[in-house]
Amino acid sequence: MVIPAALRRELEAHAREALPGEACGLVLVRDGRAERYERGRNASDSPYRFNLDVDPELWFLEDEGWQLAVFHSHPGSEPRPSRTDVENVGLWEGRLYLIMRADTGELRAWRIAGGSFVEELLREA
């Protein structure tokens, strides 16, 4: 997936604003390119997990050809799926999953399925 620098800065700003908790939201992707970020609210208000709360209308964007990728931040740990992320993947199983380390801005992409995860190529534009 290609992520424009401006969108990446939006993710980083949200991750830092949410400290000491985890930020979360949806990245809208079309043809392998991230085009928009929709901030969510972490209903868990926790530095260790997130519970994505977004406008329900966003879920219908898939019907319009958008791919929805979940985004969340880790306040100070490596941007790879934690055991909690893997156990609670739910609706996001097999979908693109972006994680940012809030204190460094490092961003990585993953797919989580069947209790394991695989890193996806993430390119900046």
C-alpha cells in the first residue's frame, strides 16, 4: 500500500494527541493507495488496547469501492500486532491493519488471520 506523506502526518498527529492512550481510526484505500483518514474514538481509553468507535456510515464506504484499513497506535512499543491485537482482531481478520508507534512515528502494515500475522509492504509517496 502507498501512503502519502500528508496522510501519514495525520496518523502521527492523532497518535501523539491520544497519548498516553491508543489512537484509532479508519484509512480509506483505493487501488492500493491510502486516500483519506477518518479519526475514530478509542472507546476503551486505554494505553493497552483499543475499541474503535466511528460514524456507522463509514462502514458502507466498502459498497462504494473503498477498502477500509484499521489504524491504531501503540504509545511506546513496537508497531507490530500485540497478543491483544491478534486475539481481538474480530472484523479485521485478513484485512489491512496499520499500527504506528506514537513516540517515534514508525508505521507498519499487517494482515492478521488464524492467530498469526504477516507484514505487508508499506510505501510512502
